Amino acid sequence: VGACDSLKELTAQNPKFAEIPAVVDRCVWNNNRRQTPAGGSDFWESGTVRPDVVLHDLRTILCGGDDSTYYYKRLE
């Protein structure tokens, strides 16, 4: 997913992505919910010392899929 903030950006990078079942079902997540003021990813800064939060997010995504995650967001 890289730095994409939406499914439109993702499919613009490569139109073949639009055919992937996860994209069709709108189940694509990215770890860029939290950005630092300088534009960096808080996932790579604080997530390295908070694996419990990262694991909670992954469990939420894999088991429930709601949007109550800390680092991850569903691409729309």
C-alpha cells in the first residue's frame, strides 16, 4: 500500500490492483493513521516500542475490521 491514503491512489499506481479481491471488497488497510507534524509515520516511531498496540490493531483488523485502530486505517 505504501503511502496511499485512498483506494483511488492505490489503483492509480497500478490499475491491476482494482481487480484484487481485497480492493474490490474494500478491505485494504494502511498503517498511516497517525502522522508526525513533519510528515513522518508515527507507526515507525512509536510503534516500535508499543508492539502491544500494533498487535491490538492487527487483531482488530483480522477479527473484526472496525475502525477503532490506533495506527491503521481502512482505505476508502
